[in-house]
Amino acid sequence: MKVLKAPQEIKLEKLPKWMSQKAFDEHYNVLYKGYVNKYNDIQELLEKADLSGGNATYSQVRELKREEAFAANAIRLHEAYFRSIGGDGQPSGKITSWLTEDFGSVENWAEQWRACGMSARGWVVLAYDMTDGRLHNYTLDIHSDGVWDAVPLLVLDVYEHAYYLDFAASGRKTYVDSFIASVDWAHVNKLVDHLELEKARSAA
Ligand SMILES: [Fe+2]
């Protein structure tokens, strides 16, 4: 049975001041909603797909399933990105302890995050990894990259479309610094609680 997605409502007022109306419209209204529409198109096509002709070089199912993963991750990563920002950038509570335990200090985490932000072609994800019960900064070059069994807590979009309008194509470093200064750590702590990651971590 197909399950169609509706776009999550994201409000510019909740996002940091550095994000302009134009950049928000391009990123949220055009790109993000475009991924939702394409994901739903794929679900409709999968309903009617010929399941008898599976083939790993080319088949209708192969191509649809490949792009389904691409669109599904694009949607989730963008939603996590927009929810990651709009705060004061000051880590507090549980996540401060975990960043300190797993990276040595919050400053060490931020240093590695900045380096990842300059090195990834698509995304930087702070994830809680279920396999070792630790936080990791992972990088993705394309939406469909990723590490399984790792829960994204903080997501940075470093595709050029995310920053060239507000920071210029050469402004990635300033953009990454601006992102860090506007992280919504209260949201990250809420995720840790909601997903009961403390229980998972103590059992790891
Ligand atoms: Fe994006």
C-alpha cells in the first residue's frame, strides 16, 4: 500500500536571521517540496510497476526503488536541517556531556564539525550511533549515502544551494560558522529524550 508524504511546515520566523526570504523560498518551497512531490510520484508509479521484470542493470522497479531512497533521505535530511537551527548555538544539558565524553570537549566537536562542513559534498550529520552508543560526525556526498543504525540529531546542508544566496559561493566557511552559532541545542536535547537515547547509551 502506498504511503504518500505531506511536507512538514517550516516557518522562516523560527529560522536564524542569516537565512533570507529568497534563500528560504528556494530551499524550502522549491527544493524541499520538490523532493516530497517526487517521492509521492514514485509511490504512485510503484503501485503500477511491473514486478515480474526485476533486473539489476535496468528495470522499472530498480530505478524507482533507487530514486525512492534518494528522495526519502532528501526529505528527512532537509527536515532535520531546518529543525537543527534557530537556537542560540549554546549547547546545554545532556548533549553537552555527551559531546564532551565522545569528542573530548564541545570545542573539539565544533572543530571536527567545521572540518566536515568544509569537506562534505552534501551533508554533515551529528548522529547517535546505536552500534557503539556514541556520537559521531558523519559526512554524506549524496542524499542516499549514510550510515545505518545511526540517529541524526543535528544536520548541516553544505550543498551550494544552501548558502550561495546568503553567503556567496565562496562563503562556505562563514556559513558553517553561522550554522554552529545558531544551532538549536534545546531541540537536540528534546530528540535525545524523545528517542530515549539515554537508555540506549547506558545499555551500549
Ligand atoms: Fe538542501
